[in-house]
Amino acid sequence: MSDEIRRRLDEIEAYRANLPPEQRAQIERDEMQAQRESWARAMAPCEHGDPDWETCPKCRGWDK
């Protein structure tokens, strides 16, 4: 991991450590909700109806 990334992560952790418990808990709830929504989107069929969007010829541009 680069020094810049490590420095930024350390800044984020320090910021979060100094938040009031209620605010930190709200941020964590929001993050978990965003992860749930992302997972649900990943499990849904693509816009062409293919259940596996990674192999959908239209999504991948293979149908040209």
C-alpha cells in the first residue's frame, strides 16, 4: 500500500475515532445500508435480463 493511501486511511480513522458515538454509529449504519444496496444490485439481472451480467453479450459488447 502506498504511503499516500496509508496516510489518508490513518486520517480517516483518526477523524472517526473523534466522532461522538451516536454520529459514528449513524455513519456505520449508512455504510452497511450502502453495502446491502450494492450487493442487491450485483445480484440482480442486467438491463438485458441476463442473470449473469458479466457474461451478457450485450453488456460485454460481444454481440456486435
